[in-house]
Amino acid sequence: MEYLFGVALALGVGIATTLAGFDRDRSLYPAILVVVASYYDLFAVMGGGAALGWETGVTFAFALAATIGFRTNLWIVVAALAGHGLLDSIHGQLIGNAGVPAWWPMFCLTYDVVAAAYLAWRLLSGKIEAANTKSFDRRARSHVDAELAAASAAELGGDPLAGFRRLERAHVLGQRSTVQHVRVHLRMLMWGIRHHDLREVVGQILRVIGAAAGTWVGFVPEGNTGGANVGAFKSMAIPEDLVRPIRSARVSVPNTHGLGAQ
């Protein structure tokens, strides 16, 4: 019965919000994800609070996924909803939460999976835009791609240092986007591995984690080139030829008469 109610409620909410036009707002399903995840905190309080610390940490992780998905791509929210359903199936084995009703994990698992499937269907049908077209990520991507391509070409041409300098330029261009910021640091990490640079490898592992956790809240030192040879929190001057594309990527609507022109 719990499974049936989960299916019925997820479909009911999905269809109702579609008919009402609520899901035209990209924040709807990220908000649903946060609410679903937070129920375990409520149950922890009801159960005496012993599990509240663990449950709060899990809720924070899903809230982070919801925020990143909202700001970048809703497929992240689809994956997080499905992932929460998987967590429901093993929750009791991982966290001892005395306040969780016996029927809740089955109900929540079904709701999460069906909600994820419904959102995926809406995205695939084109009724909801998956990517945030107003995001810095979308506008900066082409500039970052160009620098990454130049980095690969320089390295293949036998000049790895020139290649790394291109990666630094890509970092400056894309560091306000979580996706691009992490992407560039991963490329720097691979560079360090290929060239047996232990300092760069260790530095980039830490920076990948920092970029994933801090970019979305604006914790970005402007102009920082991203390599292990500079402090991770040091702001630096932006090269003159990168100022214009960065400013262009920050505006919401391209301005063909000003800095928005490409």
C-alpha cells in the first residue's frame, strides 16, 4: 500500500503542478527535493534527536545538489531524486533514526523515483528547460572550451607549460561557474598526473573539492589562476584580454551595443 500511495502522490503532484503551470519555474523540483530530504530531520527530532546530526548532514548534501541543479542543469535534480530513493531503501541500515515510521522508507522511495521519472519525462519532452539559459556557465562555456582546446594543442605540440598557462586562462574565465570551475581543475589534475607533478596533483585534488563546494555560494577569489603555484584564496589581476568575455558572460541578456557583444 505504501508503494501505491507513493506512485499516486508523485503523479498527482506532477500532473497538478504541470496543469497549474508551476513547473515552468525551474525552482519547483529543486524545492521538492529539499523538502523530501528534510523529512528525516523531522523524524530525528520526533525520535529524540540522537540521529539529528547525521540526518542534517544528509539533508545538506541533497540541498546542495538541489541548488547546483537549479543553477546549472535540472538533470542533476533528477539524479538526486533517484539517489534519495536509493537512500530510502537502505536508510535504516545506515542511520538509526527511531522517529522514522515503518512505512515511510517504502513510500518515500516510490515517491522519489516516480517524481524523478516525471521530471525526466518533462525535460526530454522539452516542456521544461534543463539548463539554465541565463546562467554564467552557459555564456562562459565557449570561451572556456577555446582555452581548453588551445591547452591540448600546446601540450600535443610538445610545450606542456604553455598548455598549463592556457588551463590557467580557462580557470580565470570559468571560475564563477561550478561546472566550469570543477572541469578546469580536473583538467589541471590530469595535467599534474601526466607530468608526474605531485605538488600539482595534491593541490588540484583539494581545489576540485573546494570548487565543487564553494563556487555556487560565490566563494571565488577573482582572477586566481587555479594552479598549485598560487594560493587558493588569492585574488589576482584579470588579464586585459579576458576582461571583456568575463563581463559579457556575467550579464543576463547579451547587449549588442556594449560589453555583451561577442
